[in-house]
Amino acid sequence: MLGRAVVDYSLRRRSLLADVHAGRTGLLEVCDASPYLTRAAKHHGELTEEPCPVCRNQRLTMVNYVYGDALGPVAGQAKTQVELARMHAMQDEFAVYSVEVCQGCGWNHLASSYVLGAVPEPGRAPRKTRRRAATD
């Protein structure tokens, strides 16, 4: 899904991988995915066709995290592309951070960030989001 204000971190990725392959940066510095990120990749990530640039044994998994003032308790959660499309249609502006993860060696890198949701209009009140009650 393509959003607004896209920032692509592929040049930083290329530079970091060049440092790893040249021995200037150690594998422990780049293959340090947290257990939370690894679980998010396993349960909420989407497998890509791209092999891991470090171990080359597994395909990378893309995990999308959402952040925004109007998201409430949803902020900071991992979301699939289907969930992002639904949120884009129903939410005020929010940021998405896409992280590539190798579930084998632990490589992880911020791949891109972008903005989804309703474009803020001057003078328009923020959308009210319906919160589900504990009994819903």
C-alpha cells in the first residue's frame, strides 16, 4: 500500500550491509531482532520473496507498525496490509513503519515509513473512533 510522505531507507540498508560484508560492522549488531519483533513477524508479518541479505537461508518477513494520536491503544501494534487498508479508510492520519525481519538469523531493518488515513483539513474536528465496550 502506497501512502503519503514516504521515506525509503534502502540507501541506509545498502550502506549497513556494505559495512557488514567489509567487516566494519559485526553480525551481532545487525542480527539483533528482539523477541517481540520476531513474534510480530511470525504472527502479523507478511513473507516476501526477498532472501535475507545476511544469512540468505530464509525469506524476509515485512512487519508494519502503526502510530498516531487518534489510534489510542492500537498505536504501536503490528498490522497486516489488509488491516492497514481498513484503517486507511476509517482513521485520521497515522504513520506506518515497515520493518524487514529474518526469522532465522535475526536481521532487521527499517525499510520504509509512510502516512495513511484521512488528510487533515484545517478546521475539521478529528474523527471519533468507536471504542468497543468490554462486553462487545
